[in-house]
Amino acid sequence: MLTSGFHHRGEVHLPIWSQQLYAPYWRIRVEGRDKSKRRKSYREVEKIKLQLVESGHCPELVNAICKYLANYRKTSASEVQKLLANPNPQLSLFCPKCYLT
């Protein structure tokens, strides 16, 4: 899966459709104390999340990816891996493009 040797940090490969979330979460982490810039980035994230869910992606997976991008912790990475590996069709509609790309 990863060839860089940083498996202990919990890095995972995210689906292609989630790449539009990288930049806003990076700005949130970098801005630190500037609350107005962070709020602007959070509003951008909310718009992107709404667009992803409306386009048919699993809401639980979108939220897990956002949680992972917010802090890059191993626990949130394991949650994303669990949802990618074993989707639960009882909680939401199954969308094959969410898990194959």
C-alpha cells in the first residue's frame, strides 16, 4: 500500500474524489490562531462536504475522511480504512464509485 515506510503514522490512500478537501484542511491546520481565516476555510469545507454527499458519496465516509484530514491521527486513519474496506450497506445507500476510485 505505502512504500514510504511511515505506516506507524497511520497514513492512508484516500479516494480520488476527496482530493478537493486537502487544501481547505491544510489551510485550517496552518492558520493556527487567525480565527477569521479558519472560519473561511471551514465554510469552504462545509460546501464541499455537501456537494460530495449530494453527488452520492457515503456521508459516514465523507465525515471520516474530514476527521482524518483535520488531524492525521492513527485512530482516524484506522476508521477511514475500516469504512473503505468494509462498507455497511444498512446505514446508507451503497455507491460503488465511492469505494472503487
